[in-house]
Amino acid sequence: MISIVVPVLNERERLGALLGELERLEGGREVIVADGGSRDGTPGAAAPPARLAASPPGRARQMNAGAALARGEILLFLHCDTRLPPGALALVEEALRDPAFVGGGFRHRFDREDRFSRFISWSANTRTRLWQTFFGDQAIFVRRSVFERIGGYAGLPLFEDWELCTRLKREGRLACIPAPAVTSARRIGAWGKWRCFRLWWGLSLLYALGVPAERLARFYGDVR
């Protein structure tokens, strides 16, 4: 069984639609909604069969709280504004049939087709191909036994997904599923292309150079 952990904060409008899509997925799964203290009624939208985990705000803490309730052998961490491709669960199970692989993610694609969005997706997929590093909007999945062994997500306010992949690669290989996870381009719409470019590339470069995620997080706003 695959445990799908969805970290949320004030996502009531999006959560209902996502849970409906997950309910129609083929394959054995459970859905855990990890809420970080929403004030818009989001927990109420996490209707059964989805289970609810509560934690202080912070995506890493929320995903760890959701993972702690998981019963599946595989954990899949899914952002509320990202959609899985058809047959996603079977694709994950197939990728992990080889014991050399401990986890992975999907190719990246936005839900819009302008040149800037395609460029950002291309850069994300190039990063994945070269360094086996996935970001959260690529629906990272991992064997639960490995996730627990390495201590789950580090308590970072930003780049917790990058840091997790760094530790996972010490445990085994990461698989990239060619079918794309389609994520919302709402940040591009709200912030504009230039600000997105400066933040996504600039903060990534600074983090790669060793600037602590805690210092960088103050520059990364919320679109909700």
C-alpha cells in the first residue's frame, strides 16, 4: 500500500478537488492530510476516508507528522496544488520493484504552457536527471523503512526536499518516473516571471553555496 501524505495550510478550496482525484486512483493507497494550523476550515475538508494529522506549521514538520500515521510500505508526499499522472501508484510500485532504488519522484510540468513555464520545468527535469534531486512539486516518494531510518525530513523552513534527497542518495538510487506530475503555476501568476526566476534560481544557488535555509526562507513568500 502507498500512503499519500498531503501537507496543507489554508487550502480548503483546493483540497476537496484533490481528494476527489486521489479517490479515483487505481491501486492500494491511503491518504493522510497533514494540516499545519489552517484557519479557513481546511481540516473539515479532509473527509473520510482521508485521515487527518495535525502539527505546527512548516511543511517538513507536517509531512513528518503525516508519515508517522502512515501504514503503507511506501510514502508519497504530494503538494495540494500538484496532480499525479494516470496510473501513478502502479508506476511508483514498478519503480521500487528494484531493491537498489529507495525512492524517487516524477518529471515536472506546470499546468500552463508558456515559454517561461516550460523553461522552469526543463531546468527542474535537467537537475533531476543530472543529480537525482527532486523538489516537492515532483511528488517525492520513498520506502517508509528508509524514511524512518534516516529520520524523515529535517526541520528546515525551505529546501527540505533537496536536503532529503541528499540523504536518500546515500541509501540507494532515486528513480525519475517519466510521466509528469502537473503542478500549479499560481506563483508565476501571483508574483510574475521575473520575481519567480530571481527567487527560484537565486535561492537555489545560495543554498547550494551553503547559505542556511533559515536565512533564505524569509525571502520566500506565501501565495495563499
